[in-house]
Amino acid sequence: MVNIKHVRASNAGLVAKPPGIVALFIGGTSGTGMGTLKQFTQNANAPKIYIVGRSQRSATPLLDELKSLNPNGTFVFLQTEISLIRNVDKICREISSKEKQMDLVVLSTGYLTFAGRQETDEGIDTLAALSYYIRLRAVANLLPLLNASPSPRVMSILAGGNESAIDLTDLENRKKHTLIISAVTSTTQTTLAFEELAKANPAIAFAHVYPGFVNTGQMQRFMQTASGIWAWPAWVVQKTVVPLVSLFAQTPDSVGERLLFIATSARFPPANGKGEGAGFAVALPKGVKVAKSSVEEGGKGNGVYRLNNIGESAPESAVLVDYRKQGAGRTVWKSTQGVWERALTMAT
């Protein structure tokens, strides 16, 4: 694990980079996304940050805080219901009409519920939409801007390193759906999709990160969705277990320090090898080595990083090794594009 002193020194080095780094935060109004957003704002040199959320009014205190953290920053709030593919397309068109490049995309949307499968009006399971489909849609839409950056980064905060077997014939979990199955499917699809994107976009570094247990209030909200026979046990857990476990949890601000390090350090270079000091990437602290990417051949990495709760590369997954041999990445990406196309058809 990289020492927190090195992490903070690297983050502080971001201010020495050229002004005007452009970033997009989808999910930055709460939790780990917000923690990362605040750290980025505090350390970046006159950044321009797009923040996507449901309510401009609710985000006003956050926007005021960001401005106080960095008076030289520009903060653009984009209000939308982000669980919908058509809305992702709309905000990406707006950004693309104003920007020539995108340097950083941070994705952290999501929620938990006992209610089972609930679909958006585009026919996508809401859990999957927020944790996978809208995230990858934003990345796909912004590839031209990302490739125009000298050091583009994409970071999805989910469950990197926790990939497991999934049903490649039922990636939407229509035959069998539970909260766990949905989470595992989104996790494994994220890594496989990132690996596919990295092949065609070797200048972009992709990080799939598991932040660990962070006290964001999400567990309390999750327990409050329980009903029927689950209502009483959930209430007990909410009042006893959750407060106890929260004592040992990270705060959004503390985890945000390591997430910012992942998002901006040369420790995580893209497949084309441009990392050390390139563009907005902060040079490696002394004694810190480049991280191991998800696939390495001939001493060269693929620019995709599966990172655990301390920011280290997760051990190789036998499931992923087998999936790569099967060409599962192509299967996932084709399925993902099909879901997007169907969703947009339903929306018209």
C-alpha cells in the first residue's frame, strides 16, 4: 500500500500541472464520488468540473463549498435524471459542444434496495443502469474528447477485484435477479468492458476501484427500503449493526484522498505507456512503482486497473482468465450496445 504521505504529496503536486484540467463527475453529489470531487477541487489548478446530479437546489451547498475550496475553479452543474440513457446522451452532447478535451471521468452512481428488480422507463434494471449501463454510456460518448487529452483517465468506483462468474447468456439478469446477482454482473461487466475499450483506446487509463466500506449513509437508506417480513430485521440491523460497523468505516473525505491519487498519479499509466509526468499525470513518488494492470504481456500492461480498498492491484481472477479466453469481453460489449439501442428506441 502506498503510504498516505506519498498519496498526499502526489495529490498536492496536481496544482503544479497546467491550469484548466477538465473533469466530469457522475455521482459526485454524495458518498465516495463527493469525497473524490472535494479532494480534486482542493488540489487541482483552476479546474473546470462538470457535476451531474438530480437537483441543482440540493447541490447548491456543495457547489458553494467547492468554490470556497478553489476560487479559481469553474463548476458546472448539470441537472438530470441520470439513470436514463437518453439523459446521459444529452449531457454528453452539451459537454462535447463546449469542450475540446476531457481529462478525467469519475463514475460513482448507485443505490441499494430490498425492492427487487425495478426498471427505468427505458426498460433497464435501475440497479444495473446506475452501476454499469449509464457509466459506460458516458465513457463511450466521451471517447473522442478523452482521446484528445494528453493524459485521459476514467475511474469507476464500484467493486474492482471482486469479479465473479456471471451468466453470459443473461447479462440483464432477466431470468434470475437478486441484489447480489445484479452487483456481481455489473462488477464483472465493468472490468471486461474496460478491457475491450482499452484495446481500441490505448491512450486512456481505466481504473475499476473497490473503495472498501465507506460511511456514506447508504446502508441506513438501504435498510429503510425493507418491507414485509424484512422490515423488523432491517430495523434492528439499522439501529445496532450499522452504527457499530460505521465506527470502523472510512469517511468519504479520507477515501477521496486515495481515489484522487488513483485518478491522477502516473502509477496508473495507459496501455501506450505515457504515464510519468505526461499531461496532468503527477510523477511517481520516490520508491513507488507502477501498478500492475489487469493484463500484462511482454512487460507491457493493458492500461486497465482492478484496484482494492487500499489502492493496490487485485490478484488475478481465474474467472477473468477464462472469460478472456472465451472472448467474453466482446460478448459483454455487444450486449451492452444492444441494451443502449433498445433503451433509446423505447424512449422515442
